[in-house]
Amino acid sequence: MEKPKTPSPLAWKEKLAFLWLVLFTCAAGLSQVWISLGYDVQAVPEEAYRPPFRLMQHLLGTDQLGRDVLLYLIHGCRTSWLLAFPPMALATLVGILSGTIAATLGNNGLKISLGKLFLSGLLLLALFYFYPLFQWSTRQWSGAFQFAVYIGCALMISYPLVKVSQKSFFKWGNKKVTIPVDEGLQKIIGIWATFPKLLLLLILTLFTPFSILTLMFWICATYWVLPARVSRGMVLQLQKESYYETAQALGIPFKRVFTHFMWPQLKGPLLTNFCFAASGLLGIGSTLAYLGIGLPADVPSWGKMLANARFSLEAWWLIAFPSVVLLASIFSLQVIGHKFSSQAKA
Amino acid sequence: MTLPQVSLRVLKFFFTLWFTVSCVFLVSRLLPSVNNPRGLADADSTVYGTSNQNTLQKITSDYLTRTGYNRPLFYFSFQLKGLETAENIKPMAEATRWLSAAVLRHGVVPSQAFYKEWQNWKKTAPPEKVNQLQEHLQRWAGAELNEEISSLKKMISRFLQTTSSDENSLSKTWGKLISQNAPLSYHLPLLRWHGKDNVYHAWLSGLLQGDLGTSTVDYKPVYQKIGSALHVSVGLGLLGLLPALLASYLLGFAFTLHPTSVYTSVLRHFLYFLDSVPGFMITLVVFGIYFLAGGSLLVPFSSGEPDLLQTMGTPPVLLGGLCIAFFIIPHLTLQFYHSLQTQSRSLYTRTAMAKGLSYRRSLRVHALPNALVPILTLLSEVVIGLVSGVLIVEITFSLQGIGSLLVKSILSNDYPVVVGITLFLLVFRLAVTTFTDFLYLVLDPRNQSNT
């Protein structure tokens, strides 16, 4: 639990990795600024296949459409950054939430009386049944507002109803049913882990039109499984510790237990997992672009450059530069991940 | 195991299979533009770009009738009461859409009156007027926003007044129609039972007869397409997997035998490096080296159906196999090495060595069987993961396998093929995991002593 007083000095490898990631993020930011200013990569067919290091305006050469490779790579940074970090952060959050909830509630933690369950089921059915009616009678409102109002009203009516029905009129209504939350999560994880991630992403992208935003969503939906597993396992392990039992016995509220007892333990493995998963995601994002799936045609990406480069192997700079950038980003993340994992072990 | 236990397991297996298959199909019906013929939903609409609303609707409804997708999706469904009432009028195909909208918005009696009047008017009116009115009505039926609906209403009223009709009764019935409101109860959903005549039932019974439907791109049967693609993919997978298994075994063994050697540390670092390089870059490097060395991917022409051995002998498949071996070897070797190392440190290996066995022999006889057990699970994962490796290789080397078929059908929205491949992969996965479980039962002596 105690933190080392002085953090171990960074090895040169780690310094380099941090530097690279900072540069990577800066490039992504720069590209975002350029895009918001309307300054995009221009295709100039007369300038196609200029070799690198000859001209100042095309320092890294040009590709088959005459686009500047350096500029394209910087714009590719933005795509890769967007596809790796925000979805992974969200996925980690979802994973922590679901894993912690499943581990703390377990298979016997959530008990609902049969009467309440029956009542909520009835209310849900009624909610479903009367929605078209509501939709029609309030048709001058906009769709989202309509939905929000309906859900709001339904909650206001049904919550007190369920709350008040403490004692059911029937005997069977007081029977408690346990909901196996943990087992449910395990089942869901089992379903998500059916396919390799690349295949799952390929199939999921079919459901929405190709764009960065939808791809980010699907990546998030695919990658929450591992953080959920990690945090579930850690919390289960933690519950056997005596200080956790003490905290329970003292009646410390869950929020505080989480922030003061669980989070310090969870942090290390989750950060490690974040780094390794993000490095894998850089690879997956480029692979999807390489296959031409998930990203619209006008979004620049390193994978697309590599995919096109295979038709013109003589232009070595079209393979070399994106590969170097991609590998450097992947390995930087892995070096940092190794650092976190060794820190967690120490 | 006793007979009831076995039959329970078999029953559970088939239930899982049926449930998964049904879920895949029902979810696939949620895909966007699944109910449109090809090209109709394209953003640039090059195919049907100049056609008007009527033609587009006619094409879609023809397509739906031809494919049988106009039937309900499942055995039962929920439908608004108003829509059911509209169906009872039994309108002509071109009037179905706007008539059901009219019934839902303004009630059944005036809608029926308008429909009758419209039928009479249609017989005598000039065709372009009929078409214009049809277009307006379709747009009115499709409109969702309130302002749009009311403006279209006014437009139709004006249009009907200006049409040169003697008594202009159509305009009158239209006025009567839009002045009334449908009862609110029309917006309550009703449960409807459809019986066997639904899309799911037809699909499932087709599946049981080995019919997965036809591709929407070239109208070939899906199972035929998958079958011919499987040929290449199996060859590729075997060419990658078998050498990789051998290499991993030898490498892992060598690493354990000589843990301090320079080669071991260099090779291990190289394997760690290779493990984190994305697969398509490895493929590109192999591809590039082969081409720069003067190789070509031309396949010698052969007559007749190529058999598996023949396919495996062609240069692109051989190279692809090499790439796949490179994908698998790092992970497999490192895990095998780790497992073997753990076992070699255990007490029983020390005992074996104390009794006079050499290190190599004690590893092979005593540590290896124990080290292989956790590898079995890993192996089943590797075999399942092989599919994504095969996919990348097939795209790069332009091979006609399962992976490239999947990518192509995703890019061309060929849903029957995508569903077929997904089902195939699910069954493949199920077979692999079941086989692994079975192997555990056979190989692990602890399981035998229990029964």
C-alpha cells in the first residue's frame, strides 16, 4: 500500500517513450487544429511519387496522389489517437464499473422481492404499451424531448409505486429472488469473447455507417471486457483481505471503501492493461484501415497508406515512414505498460 | 457418465446452437438497408438516382415480394391497431402506404371513402396527374415532422382543387378526411400471431436443409461460396499452424534447455518484438521481400477442380502460410517456454534428476506432459484466432478465402454471405472448444480417476 518515497528514475527507454507519446499527442492536436481551420491534405497528382529528403516542401516525399507524406502522417496521428485513447478510457471506465459491481454484489448480493419484480415487470409492459399513444398525442414535440418526457414521467410515477409496495397483498409476493449479477456478467463476457477482436469489430461495423465516431463506439463496446475481468478479479481478491473486512465491519460507506481501499489496488493493473490494450488498438485501428473497413475513404490513416504502398513497392518511403511511426507508438506504449506492471509488482 | 447426463449435455449443446443461430439471424435483420435491393441505399444513388418516389417504392416492394421479406419477421409481432384496420380494407399495393397513414391519422371511415373516390378518379384521370398525386401522397405518408405533414396536407388540397375534375368529389372527400381525427385507441399496439408464414421460419427450415440463401451480389448459393473459399483458407491455416506448432515446440524446448545462452535471449527479445507488431505489417514485409527478390504471385494454370494439396503448393498460399506461422509462433513459443520453465522448477523434476535422469530426459518425460496441459487451452484460442490472421493474409495476397470473402461481403453489404460466414465461424469455434474439452477429459488422468 505504501508508495515508494522517491519514484524510481526513468530509464532512457521510458523517457524516449514518454517523449514520443507527447509528440504523438501534439501531432494529433495539431491535426485537429488544422482540420478546424479547414486546412486538409491536398492531392496534387502532378507531384506524385516525389522521393523524400529532396524538396523542402515535401520533406518525406509524396504518395501516389501527390499528397505530402509528412502532412498525411500527422493527420493519421489524429485518427490513430482518436481510435486508441478515448475509446479505451471509456472502455476502462465501463469495465471498472461492471467488474466492481459484479464482484461486490456477487451471486447473492442483489435480492428483490417477487412482488416488486412482478410490479416492475407490469409497469415496464405498460410503458411499452402506451408509448405509441403518447408519441401520437405529443407529436408536435421533437423525438428526443418526447422520449425524455415519457421516461421522466414514467419514473416519477413508477418509482414511488415500487417503493410503496413494501408489503405485498399476496404471500408469494414477499418471497425474495436473488439475481446472480456476477454470473450474468460472466455470461456476457463469454459472449463478447467468442470472436477475436478484429473479427468482432469487422462484423459490428456493419450495423452503422462508417465513421470515426461509430468506430470509436464499437471499439469501446469490444474492449471493455478485459478491464472488467481485471477489476472483478482484483476486487474478489481484495474482499478476502482483513482490512477490507474491517472496513465493512466499521460501516464505512461504499464510496469511501472504493476510493480508499479498492482504487489504489486497482490502479496498477488497470493502467498496465490500458497501455497494452491501447498499443494493441493502434494495431487494430491500422489493420481496419488497411482492410478498408470502418473508416470512410477521406479519413487519413497510416494503415491506408500502407495498404496503398503495397501496390508500389519501389516507393519505399510510403512503407517505411508509416511503419516507423506506427511501431514507435506501439512500442512506446508497451514500454510504459511494462513500467507500470513492474511498479505494480514492486 | 450416465445416459441421462450425456443426453442432457447433448440437449444443452443443441439448445445453445439453436439459440445462437437464431440470435445471429434476428440481429442480422436489424442491419441498415437490409430490406432494400442493392444500390437503392447507396449514398450517391448512382443506380436508381434519377427514378422518382413511385418507382423506388415499386422496386423495393418487388424485391421484398421476390425474396419473401415482405412477410413478418417472427411468429408474432406487435402492430398498431390502426394499421391492422387499414390492412382490412385490402388496398392495392401502390396505395397501401398512404392509406395506412391516412387511417392512423384520420380514422378508417373517411379514409375508406377517399380510397374509393381515388379508385374511381384514377380510371378517368390523366396518368401524369395520377402519378403526381401518388407522389404527394407518398411523401405525406412518409413525413414525420408535424409542420411537414400539415404543409403537405395543404399542398395536396390545393393540388386536388386545381385538377380539372367536374364535381371535384375527390377534393371534397380529402377535405373531409383531413378534418377528422383518428381515435386514440388506433395507437395502441396489438399482439398478432402470424403462424408459420414468417421470414425466420423459412430461413430456419432452409438452414436445416443446408440452404443458407443466395448472395445478393452474384446470386450464387451462400454455402457454395463459403465452400469454395474454405478450400483456400483451410490450406492456408494448416500451412501456417503445423510448422508453427513444430517450431514453437522446438524453440520452447531449446530455450528451457539453454536458458543462459545468448541465442536464447536474442531470440526471445525478437519474439517479444514480433508479438507486438501488427499482423498486416509482417505480411507486408514478407510480401515486399518476396517481390524485391524477384518472385511473382502468378499461379500456374491448372484444369479442373484444384485439390487441397495443389492449392497448398502455389506461391501465394505458401507465403501466406509463412506469414501466419510468424503470427502464431511468438505467442505460442513464449507461453510454452513459460509453462515448461515453471514445470522444470518443480520438485518432481528435481527428484527425477536426483534419481539419475539427465535434465533433457527429465524435462521430456516428466515436465512436458504437465506443461502441455495449459497449452491446450491456448492452442484452442490460437486456432480460433487463426481466422483473423488468415483474413489479413488473404487480403494482402489476393486469395479467394473465407477472410477476403467476409471483407468483400461487408464492403458490398452482402448480408446473406456475412450471416453465413458468421454462423460458420460460430460453429467452428464451438467445435474447437468442444474438442478441447474432450481432449482434456482424455488426457488429464485426474478426470479418469474420478469416474
